Amino acid sequence: MTDTPPDRLSNDPKSPHFDAALLERGVGVRLNGIDRTNVEEYCVSEGWARLAVGKTVDRFGKPLAMKVRGTVEPYFRDPTPEA
């Protein structure tokens, strides 16, 4: 594993950008300088993140999300991967 998170990551298992190993390690996202805990998906190169809106879910059980544009800075919460 590398020390930099990927350009795009999603926590939806059906997404092509889902990576369970990275999510187990713990990825934090800072959006416009503020740490966010409700990020569903992000893309650094395009400068957006999808944030869950409260506890509301759609008819399929997925959280409702809104797209927010800005500076996206992902980081690993655990400094070293477990080997």
C-alpha cells in the first residue's frame, strides 16, 4: 500500500471505486479545511465530495447525499498499514 489515498474512493460496495482494504485502514477527508465524517464518496482531481444528509435514506436504503465542491484532501487515519 502507498501512503497517499486514491484520487477517488467510495464506501458503496457496488461502486467501481470501492476498496475495502483502504476503508479498513481508515480514510479521513478534509473538505475546504474542515474534517468531514459524513463523506460517502470523493474525487480529488474533480474537486467534489458527496456528503450524507442527516439520517434520511432513499427507498433502497442508501443515504441521501449532496455533492459539495471545493478543495478535497484525503488522508489516512492510521499512519502505518498493519502487515
